[in-house]
Amino acid sequence: MQTIGAIEMNTGLVWDGAVPYIVAAPTSLGNFDIRLFARAVLDEKGPLIADAVSPGGSGDPYAVLNDLERTILREVTMLGLPLIAWENYEYLFLMHDNPELVDSLNATGEVNEVYTHAFWNEPGYLEAYEPELRSIFYSLRDRGVSEGALAKIAYHRHKDPGPTFYTWNHLRDSDGVPLFAQTPGIHYAIETAMITSGGAEWSGKINYKTISVVNQMDQDSFPSDGDYYRERVKSMEREADFRIWLNENADHHDYFDENIYYLSKRLINFTGILYQALLDLSDWVERGVEPSISTLYSVDNSQLIMAETGVKRGGIQPSVELAVNGAVSANITSGETVNLTAGIQVPEGTGEIVSVEWDFLGNGDFVRAGFEALPGGSWSANASYTYNEEGTCFPQVRIASQRDGESGNPFARVYNLDRVRVIVGK
């Protein structure tokens, strides 16, 4: 947030460029409420949703839910919560802070007494909800969750932040009028964001060349928040000085803490992307060398969907597609050997592949292996592995590119990975 304030409120006397990453919209501080709203309804369904969105899963998490649960999953998804991030449902539910639902909800705090009173007593608030959802709120109150905390997790329904926030479109009618009663005043998260950023208005009127790094699995500052700011930049006709680089398999954190649930074994460390972005920004500012184009992606129900793999995808992250016996999953018997094949591409002009690592059990233990360069900015890697123990695992391949193709250079490496599912039976 501070970075957005700096690039909008200073006029070139201090900096010539910026690399904002984990780009928060003014409403981002409300993202925790949205996640806890989801947990209040879907607490017991987290593992099933996770399995559906995991590699080799059904791809349809709605199929395991009842009508209300489907409604709530759609609601939080359209608010920008990344659907693919549900594989880390423990972190999404904030279970690392409070494993128990009641404790987690009580820890969220409240907005204010006026809103809380309206939520529980006035028409158009809780009384307008589906009967089953109302029952969940009353039940949670009976279990000891405070009225203020329960009102806060539903705040997104009762405080429309304004028409520029398209992630609220599904909570408006065809004329743009909110579907639920609205509490007066400014959205509490917007007010806090303005203070935190030194008064930034998120106008998109950037005063510097800017490379924005956004991660597709970010559960804290949703990827749609980054796209929101890109749209603001477009509205100010400043996109010529702006890039947005979207990254797969990266979340909010540029480090890994083994004590919480977003395990590094299924994510990349994206600090190398930030370092290369700074180097490219320096070339852009000082020498006029244009950086790679913005990542090509589409927006579908507030989800940022990256373009198919290819050298013209944009951004700087290499892409990799892993297959096991030619598919995304394999059912085998104990003692059987599988073939793993990886197709790799690097965005045009952004470097070469310098390492390929295999993790056959999906436990984070990677082993470096060889790979083959192909024509047209592509590479391939192959491996085989024999599984002797029954169970389900997610073998993966992790790749890294480096701008100058220097395999011995550990700096500014740009990582990505891909995973498949192997089910080993008797």
C-alpha cells in the first residue's frame, strides 16, 4: 500500500521507477473477513474442495457441496479469493492462528456497534439471508461467537466499496444497486488503506515506470486486487509505463515458514522474480530498454486465468507442463514404474532454463537432473520412478530460468513448478 502511495503522490523528485508486489486494493484488508465468511459455512468441506482443485482432482469443487455451500463458494470466488488456492485450505481458513472455528471467528474483531446492531436487528441485513445461512449465524452465536465478529465477516454484503470494484458486481442488481442493505460511511478497509499508504487514492495516475508483480495463489491480497490497479492505470492512460507480471504457484509470502500451512513443497519462492524485475526496471529507466510485456491473462468471475503456456505469454516466469504416463494422474499398483515428462517454455527474451529438479514423492525433497534444449525457446525433461508404497502422492518438477543462461549464477533465478497425482494401490 505504501508503494502505491509513493508512485502516485511523488512526481519524480525521489524515484524514477517502482516494483510494487503483492499489490493490495483499498479493500484488501477485508480479505480476511471474506475468508472467514467462507470458513463459517465451508469449514468441514475444506478437504473436499482441496482435493477437487489439486492436481489430478475433479476440477469441480462445487460437485461436493450442497446448494448453500455452492452459493457461498461462488460468492467468495467472485470476490476474488483464488479458487486454486483452496488446496491450502488450512491457511485460507486462518487455521495457523486458530485451529478451532469459534476461536478464529472471535479473533476477527468487529467493525462498529452501529453496524453490528443493524446486522442483527434491521431489515435487509441478516434477516434477508437464506434461512440455512441465517441458521448458521445463530448457531455460531449460540456457540460463543460474538455478534460483532459474525457481523464483520458478512461486511462485504453490506458495504459496497463503489463501482470501480468489479468483484462486487455479483452483489448488485442490473442497475448497479446493492442487493443487501448498506451500512453508512466509508468501507473500513478503504479508510485504513488511505492512512497506511499516506493518503493514496488508487487513482492509477502513476508518476514512474512500474513493474507490478502479482501472484496467482495469493490468499491475502487477491490476484484481482492487482488487476484492479491495472484497470485504474488504464483509466489514466498510463499503461505504456506499466507492466503486470502474474506468477503461477506463488502466494503472498516471499519466504517460507515451515510452522504454518502453506507448505513450500507446493509453492515457489518468488524473490528471484522481484530481483529480475528490479534489474529490468533499472534498464527501462536508465537505458530505455523495454521490459517483457505484461503477462497475458483473462478475467473470469474475478479469477485471473493465465494464457496457455508459450514463449509469447509475457511476464518473465517460465511455464512447465508435467504429465505422468501422458496424463495429469495415474492409478498404478505397488511396484509399478511411471514415466514423467515435462514440457518447458520461457517467455520470449527472458532467459534460458538453467535447472530442473524432480521431487517424486511430493514431500519437498528435490533432486537435480538433466534436461534437453529444443528449438523455439523450449526445453524438455524426462524421468521414471517406481512406487513401492501404497497411497497418494503428488510428484512434481521444479524449473528455473536465468536471464543470461548462467547455470552457476544463483541470483535472479525465476522459478516455476508443476505437479501430477499418482495413486498407488495393491
